[in-house]
Amino acid sequence: MSHRLARVVSILGHPLVWLPTAALLVAAHRGAEPAQLSALALGLGAIAAGVMGYSRWQVRRERWRHVDASGRGERRSLNRFLLLLFAVATLATWAWAPQREFALGLALSAALVAAAILAARWCKLSLHVAFAMYAAVLLAQLSWPACAAAVAFTIAVGWSRLALDRHAPRDLIAGAIAGLLAGLAFWRLLPAVAG
């Protein structure tokens, strides 16, 4: 039962699920028009489809054992792909979307992946926890109770990654710190980007 619950929490807290949900909630709260929300949802869906397609392709080629990319070489390959994908998405969004805050969010997502790549020598930084904490800080825009609930969910995501034997405690702490810094950077840089 505990293992099954951990898998459910891990899936719900997956960066391709939780961060887009938070981004859409924040955009709606900030008054985005329905067309803007649709464009954001489509863009985030395209990123998710790209990541899942790449992961399945690697499994099909027998370079990975599972789409979860748990092996060291698998993570390195996935993180490089994610960094490229987020960089391209950032540039495209900056060039064509009128809302520069979306480009900022993508750039900081790329920064989280870069942090995981740079930290790989010392720890397996949990991107699940990093993106969950990033989303939690973004949700402070809605309300402090929403942010607190999201932080509690981030803790649950961390527990799930431990229960599934995907990370050690230091990986979760590193992820939480990286996500917190990305979220704070978003709110700090937003006035200059959106202004």
C-alpha cells in the first residue's frame, strides 16, 4: 500500500504534471485571457510530449531500461535533452509570446536542469522536488495558504522519491533549495521582464 501511494504521489508530483498545473493557475490568477491560457497549455503540453517521446525513444533503442531514467547515464542524457528543450522553448517564447513571464519561467526551468547537471558529481539532485518547490513558490501569487499546501505537497513528493528508492535525503534537500531559489528568482526578476 505504501509503495503504491508513493507511486501515485510521485506521478502527481512529476515535473511534467505539477509545474504546468501551477503555471496555469498562476497565469489564470494574473488575468491571462482564455486564448493565452490555451496557448500556454499547448506549449507546456508540447514540452511534455517531447520529453515523453524522447524517453520512449531511448527505451525503444534499449539505451534506457525504463522511461524514468534512473541510471546515471540515463539521467545525464535526459538532463541534456531537457536543457536543450527548455532553452529552445525559452527562446521561442521570448521571441513570439507577448507574455515574457512565460519565457522567464522556462528559463528558470532550464536553470534547474543545469543545476542538476552541475550537481551530478556530488548528488542526484531531485528534479521532482526541485520543480515541486518551484511550483510552490510560484503559487504564493495565489495565496499563502496555497503556497503552504504546495510546500506540504513538495514534502510528500520528497517522501515518495525516498520510498521508491530513487533518491537519498541530500538529493531531496538539494532539489528543494534549487526549486526555492528558482521560485524566488522568478518573483525577483518578473518586474524587469514583464515591465
